[in-house]
Amino acid sequence: MKALLTNYHQSPRKVRLVADLIRGKTVPQARTALSFLLQKSSDAFGKLLESAVANARNSGVSAEELMVKSVSVDKGAVMRRPRPFGRGRSGTLRKTQSIIRIELGPVATKVAKKKKAVKVVNKPAKKLEARS
């Protein structure tokens, strides 16, 4: 269950901040986290997450059984805009776009590990000798 968003008009560095927050969470947890974020890209992530959930529903899997398996944010196309700089020179502003991929997977169940018994050994204390 995957979803892809290409040419999103925000730099990948800013978008990765939101991607790190939802990676590894269940779908309901990711939805609530995105609803309270103030970043611009949280709305785009919300729509993309819903698209991935709709793709999963077509496969017959409910949203509560899914978690965000992987999120990747890559560099997309670069728009170059001319801009005047000081002393009569000209330069370019580079407006980088992002490519966002979300992959959902089944919720991993945690297996409880058995704790090993720790053997405590009483060691005799060393005697301190007085120096003269």
C-alpha cells in the first residue's frame, strides 16, 4: 500500500521534519499527529496518508491494522528564477521541489522477551593499606 506525491512546492529539508514525526506510527496516531502540526507540509502529508489508506482499503485491509512503514522525501525538480544582486549583477534563486513516498504495512506485534536471571556474586572488599 503505497502513495506518491511528486513536485510538491517545498524544499525537502523542511518536509523531512514532518516525515520524521510520522515514521513508524500507526495510521490513527499519524492522523492525530498531523492534525496538530503547524507546518505547511502537514496538510499534504495528511492527504497522501489518506490516499495510501484508500489504496489499502481496495486491497481489503482496514486502516487500524496499518502503520507507516516507510516515508521518504527526495529532491524533485528545481525552478530557477532570475534575481538582481548587488553591484549590477544577476543571480538565480533555486526553488527546490520535493517527491514524497509513503508506504504502509501491517502493524508489527511486539514479542515479550524473557529476562535472563542475573547471578550476583559477592566479592570480598579489598583492604586499603595506610601509607606513611
